[in-house]
Amino acid sequence: MAVTIRDVAKAAGVSTAAVSKVLHGRGDSVRVSDTRANQIREIAEQMHYRPNALARNLRTQRTHTVGLIFENFGSFAAGPLYYMHLLEGVGSVLFKNHYRLTILPELLHDDILGSLGDGQLEGVVWCKLTRDAETLQLIHDCPIPIVALNAPAPAEPTDAVFVACDNASGIRLAVEHLAKLGHRKIAFAHEVQELTSPDCLERRDAFQASAKELMGQEPNPADVLAWDWHLPEFADWWKSDPGYTAIICWSERTAGTLINRATEAGLKLPEDLSIVGFDSTAYCETTTPRLTSVSQPISEMARYATNTLLNLIQGKRPENFSLTFPCGLDVRDSTTRPSGPRNSE
Amino acid sequence: MAVTIRDVAKAAGVSTAAVSKVLHGRGDSVRVSDTRANQIREIAEQMHYRPNALARNLRTQRTHTVGLIFENFGSFAAGPLYYMHLLEGVGSVLFKNHYRLTILPELLHDDILGSLGDGQLEGVVWCKLTRDAETLQLIHDCPIPIVALNAPAPAEPTDAVFVACDNASGIRLAVEHLAKLGHRKIAFAHEVQELTSPDCLERRDAFQASAKELMGQEPNPADVLAWDWHLPEFADWWKSDPGYTAIICWSERTAGTLINRATEAGLKLPEDLSIVGFDSTAYCETTTPRLTSVSQPISEMARYATNTLLNLIQGKRPENFSLTFPCGLDVRDSTTRPSGPRNSE
DNA sequence: CAAGCCTGATAAATCCGTTAATCGGATTTG
DNA sequence: CAAATCCGATTAACGGATTTATCAGGCTTG
């Protein structure tokens, strides 16, 4: 049905080699005169010849396609803008380099190796938030170049490249910011179901360490709030007068929910309570008050990861097999100096 | 380097046909005894044989891959959660059916036909918001099955399927809701740069028609607010006492920005001003007050579109070549009866 | 003049599975 | 007993491009 290179060759009265050379070829073993070349181009155009990529892929063993694996595609849409920045970062670099992007579903581990080893993908960006031993093994066994986003490098080196952000430094910036504003007792908040996220745990630990170092706040289980964030829980907690003047949230979304609960409970923000989020996407501009947030350079990270992957595919050894991006802090309107007796001295 | 089917066949002392049949084949022209079959499976396993998908794709002329074209991938991350729901909807249906999803960049029109006609994609979901003649022509010429999301069907029928939501009915619901609450003068808001979006225009027109029909509000250019939404603009407008008690926004994002400007300008929401958004994603739960919003069943639309596409690929003729989904209205906390003299009679 | 080189072009191998056609021989059926 | 059937398996023809090896013929060059 479709026009093949043979059809074009026959119509032009030349060999398929000539057609191939004229339309795409780079080698110089096949030579075609300019006259013939133009004829061939014209005939191909007339016949609406579209080279069959499947044949070409097989022959050249290249597909110009890389895969992207999300850890939790199922709950993708419920997730924050974070994922969109990630996708945008990966995609834009690929497209600029004339690569295609294939989204892979979350697969059973057995299936993954089959999927990655079937020749259809030249490389893969694995956006992996959990870091169990099995996953590391899988990354190690991966038959194609792989870059792991948001996974810290394992102890033993592999051929995989690891790109992550420095959660601890980000949290430290937030604590520092609050300490400078005069806060002396701050809490860390996450929603109950986030306990399994290693990012959440890392940020929590960093919170405790930084709070101790920068404001002498001894670690105390009560400083870590893990609710499901319905209004009663918040109202009860606040009524118990726990004495906190600021809360650092593990994520943007948690911070957004907290803002709502606090507002509903009648607090005046940020005077009664300063709130800091984590991620700093466009969402932070839409809250009231606008959310001060630790910024993770996710788009940059995604771009770096993808560029590195393209280099790996071309056989270039990367300078670093592990890169950690520092976080920043975008100060907006949800943080201020604490009010009340504690500050009136 | 990689293990091929011939390597396995040689190691097992059988023909490649036997190996192929045992591992994947469905035809019954090739028959293999159970004993041999098990031997072959075992040897393939031992050798870590991974069938080369490129060869198989070429032979069978199938790839089990469909493409997804976004209109504006570049500004993707700046967009609303809408896109994530769309992606999630398309992806989940594909993955359930063991298809792969390839994201395509926005291409020049000339390149698109080449991309879609090279055999790598079995079908494509085109998420197209602009609807110029050239695009319709392109959809018409598309060499593979295509479903257009968010594009109304053209007058002359094509083989493409069109899926869209009924903007007009959604806006009508919003106006009706406000009218029932007692509002008598309402406005429509969009950000200046949205003028080019046909969705935005459709919603604006529907607003004017519904406002006239349901509350006798004659169309007036002043009812359509097109700002770039800095605080001064809003404050000035409000101070001029325009008399509006409610604003319907063309999108969720616009509504979110409006909430912030209004709050910053000292308005009490929703008492001073009722606000309605459009799309109703999880974002609406995060605003203060929580945003009443027209709901577009985007995930459902995406699923329907994708299922239809898979049917098209299998040669099944769809019942409808055009389907419009009705919108709903999710009433939350950003709308209430108007206060002030207008309601005190 | 023989040897070497350049131009323009082709034939054929190759990438790696899939599958229709075929085949020997044993068994069943009329 | 001849013919039909079935089992287990192989051979070889694809699919559609890329690319190496090769060739004919004309032109240089020592």
C-alpha cells in the first residue's frame, strides 16, 4: 500500500541505494550526480514517499526515542505541578535534539527489563522516588543508558547517572529564614500518607537537625505534625496553644491545605502563623497569602538529566555520575516575624 | 552482541520458527511438542533472550504505540492541572491495553505528516485548541487514525473523531447558579493573552447569551474584563464601583488570580464578590475560599477519546464521529448570595 | 602503455523476527 | 490397501530501509 523506496527507485529508474543516498545517506560509497539527485527528489516528492521508520530503525539499530518512567503514573493527575515541570524539562531537551519521548507505565520489575531491552528505547529517564534495593539492582541491570531523577546515588558506583536535589540544604534555608525573622519554636508538617516518601523523611530529618543547630530547638516528636488535615484536627491543635509560630511543610500541597485550615480556623496569616512550602511552582503565587517556598530547580534538573542521557547515548562519559542540585528559597508573603507576647519583649 | 532468535534456535537445536512459535506465535502452521517447547523456553531464559521489537515491528507492521500531540508543549508546565488529567486519562487507557504512549512535540505542519506516516504510531490523540482551516486539513490528511480532543467537528465529515466539552452549557450552569442566588449584574473575566483561545471566546459568548436569557442582562463590552491582573488594575476597577456582584472566570487559573487580587484589595470573599472558575480540578480545593467551578470531565473525555482511538485502530467504526460532553458545576465556597443594598430590599 | 584513480552507479548482504508453504512419516479412515 | 489426516518440525520468503563491496568506463600520470 504505502510507497516504498523500491517503488521510488523503479519509478526513477535507479537503484534503491541511490534513492536512499539522495534522501538521507551520509556515507560516500554511493555517489549520485546532481542531475539524478534532483530527479530522484522530485519523483519521491510526487509519489509522497514516506520512509518507513520501522525498517530504518531495524537496519540502523536506532530509534531516536527515549523513555520516561514515572513512579506513580496512576496518581499523576492528583500530583503537584512538579510533574509537569519535570515532563516539560525532559521533553523540551529531547525535542530540541530531534528525539521522541515515550512515557512508560509503571511496570512489574520483570517486565521493565524486557521493555527497556527490546531495542525501542535508546535511553531512559527514571523518575524514581522510592529507593529500595530491588530498584537499585534494576537500575544496575538496565541494558540501556539510564539517568535516575530524584534518587541519590548508591554507595557502589554503577553506569547510571543520578540527579537529585539537596533536600537538607533547602530545609536549612527555610529554618534559617524563620530564625532570622525571630521565630523560636517551629514545626514540620506532612500528611499522614507521605510517611513512605524518602524525600519526606529526608526533609523531616533535616528540619530537626537545622532547628537544633540554628535555633537550639531540641528534637521533639511533637514538632512533627502528621495529620490528615481535616479542620477539627487543626482547630484542636491550635486551641491547645502549642506555642509554634511557624510551620515548614514537606510539600507545596501540604502547605496549601494548611493555609486553608488555618484560615478557616480564624487565624490571620502570616501574622499568627508563618508557613513555608517545598517546591515553589506557579502554585505558590495562587495561594492567599502567596506561599514562601523552598525551590527545587526541577526543570533545570530535568534538563540536565536529559542532556546527560543524550551524551551517554552517544557514548560520552559524563563528568559526574551523581549530581545534587542545591535548593533555593523563594520568599513570598506567607512568612513574617512572629507576633504576640513572645516577640513583644 | 544481543542474543537473537537464531542464537537461541542454534543452542536449542531447532529452527527459528519453533522458537518464535513457542515464545509468541499464535498461528498453528508451526507446531511444537510440549517437551521441545519447555526446552526452548528454558534455553531462551538461560540466554536472557530479549526479542528485538524493531524486527518484530517491521515484520508485523505494528508498534502498539500511539502518539499524543499537545498544542503548546512549550508552555505546558505553566498550564493548569487540566493537562495532567488529560495525560493521565490517555495514558491509563493505553497502558491498560498494553499500548505505549509517545509524546510528540509541536511540529511544523510539513513535519507532522512525515512523523505520523512513518509507521511508528498506530494512532494519535491530537489535543488541539486552535481550529484553523490548515489544521482541519491536516487532520483530514492524517495517514493514521486520529482523535481530536477539544476541537469541535468541522462541517464536512472526515474519518477523524472529535471529542469536546460543551462550553456553552457549562457557562450557562454557572450563570444559572448565580441568578438563583440573586445576582443581577455579573461579569466575565479572562487574562488578556487568552483572547486567541477559541475556548475562551466560546465561553465569553455563552456568558453574554446566558446572562441575557437568564437575568435579562443586555450584552455590554464592560461586562468582559480583560486585564493582566496586577493589583492596581483590580483595585481601580473595584473603586470605580462598577456594580458587579459576581465574576465568572474563563479558567481556574484566572479565578485563582482574581481571588488573590480581590483579597489583597481588601474584599471579603465571597460576600463582596462571588467568583466562579472553569475546569474544577484539585486546585479548586486549595484556594481560599474554595473555588466554585464549572467542571469539565477531562479525564473521562480523554479516556473516551483513547478508547475510541483503539477501536479505530482495530478497524471498528465508531458510533459517533463527534461527541460533546456536558459540563457540570461544582459548587464550593466562593459563591454566595449578593450582599449590600442590592439585596437588602 | 600499464597502473592508478576518480566518478557514477548497482547488486546484494544485513538488521531480526514472523509465518505461509512444505515435508517426512506415522496413524486413521473408507 | 490406498487415501486422507495429523503431528512435529523446517525452509525460505518476506518486511523496507541502509551500506559495503564491486564494477564499468574514462581520465591521469609516471
